[in-house]
Amino acid sequence: MKRTNKRYIAVAGSRGWGKCHPEDIESVYEALAPYVGEPVIVLHGGQPGLDAVVERAAKRLGLETHVEKLKRSKKGPKEEERLRNKWMLAKGPEAVFVFHRKLYKSSNSVDMLGQALKAGCKVVNYRGSHGEVELTDLSFDEAFDKHSERKLAVAA
């Protein structure tokens, strides 16, 4: 990829995102809409589910996208996903959007969350009908607890 003055946004999340719930697709548009007309490149992994929804939404909103496909690793698929997350974060995104209702069930999304928080990125977790939670400036444990359905149920 050539050097550019454009800014980056990275997305990660569920491969099931957008398959059943209309609010899933709406949340992607809501996350990307503030960047319309801005020099922004949306980074994603080109997988089914969320990445496909993000690609369609970004194109309809006139935003540029860049897909980072998994690179083969001798250590297996989990390592491949961690390397892809690391590549996206190496671009220095100003924000990382994680789309997942049950973050604790996804090692890849948890990995992206942890790496993004460690890198000091703005991090927002979109949870469909459960709303969104900004996780920026929290430790990984605090962010994970804030997302957790158990904690949200106790707080309600």
C-alpha cells in the first residue's frame, strides 16, 4: 500500500454479524457515517459476516476500504488472525470498531480489543440491540468487564 495522508479506521467482529438482526447492519452505517466525505480508509479482514457488511456499507457511503487477507502461518489460524490484527493496528487507526454481542466468545475479537487498547486507540464495541460501549482508556480487564452481559445485567 502506498503512503497516504488518509486516516484509518479498523474493524473487527463476528462472522455472524448482519445475518439475522437488521440493527447489526444499521450499527455499521452509524459507526461509519461520521467519516463520510473525510479522507478515511476502512481496514477489515475480508471474511464473511461483519467484514462483508462493512465492505458494502463503506462503498455505499463513498468510503475507501482495504482488505487484509489472512496470511498463512505455520502456527495456525489463530496466529494468522493475530497477525492480521497487528497489521491493521500498525497502520495507526484513529479508531477501532469491534462489532460483537458476546465478545467473550471470540478469541480474535478479544485479541483485537487487547491490541487496540494497548496501542492507545479509540475503541468502541457495538453490540447490536444492546447498544454501543466506548472502551477507550480502560484496561483490558475493565473493558472486558464493561462489555460482559453479566456486568451489564447487574448494572441495570
